[in-house]
Amino acid sequence: MRPTMQLLKSGRSAWKGPYFVAFPNLREAIANHQAIKTKARSCTILPNFVGVRFMVHNGRDYLPVLVTQDMVGHKLGEFSHTKKKFNPKCVTRHLSSSAASNWYAGRQRISKVIIPVLRYLCFGLASVYSINYVSFMLIQKV
């Protein structure tokens, strides 16, 4: 019996055929719509597995995998991920009260220097481009 070309897309030799595990309760699972628990992640999905629900072990628990026609030729482990998606948390600052006050004081010093400079520049631009007085006052409130 020669395996189909769809099953040969893995790195295994053609004369060996696809690697699969003989599930003794496959017919019962198809008839009763039961899930088959397995730890065989390297088992190749065959065409007669279509429509069967497997519970594939990912190292911690069993994840459900419903086999469709597109999965034929792949391995069961490809559809049961072993690692969680990385979800970055918000970075929080752990400042002591003195460090927080120093940080805030530094911010105040910067704002005392920069805001008058911005007002001076905006006034100069207002006179050059003849911006009306109301829009200049809106800029000045910043």
C-alpha cells in the first residue's frame, strides 16, 4: 500500500509510510461522537480521522482538536499549542515617596523653563503670521 502524496509532505521516507498510532476505539468514537484522549502528538492525521475529535496532550492538559479535511497529512501536535501567547503587562513605577517628589519637582522645573519660551515663540509667530488675538490666547493657555 503506497501512501498518498498528501501524507508524504513530511520529512519521512516514502517507503516507510506515515507514522500513526493505531487507536483501538476509533470506530466507537466515530459512532458515538466521543473524544479520543492521546499523548501521541507526532501521530500523522490520516484521511479516516476526518470528523473525529481528539483530546491532544500539550504537556499540562488535554486540548480538543476536531479533525477536518485540511488537516490531513499534518501532525496532531501542530493543533495543540504547548506555549502560551506572551501578553506584556503595564510597566508600573515603584518609586519611594522621596523619589516621587524629586521626579515631580524636576518636572515642575522643566515646565517653568519651557512654557515661557513656548509663549515667546508663539507670540513671535502670531505677529509674523498675523494670527488673531483669540487663537493666540488659546495657544498661551498651554
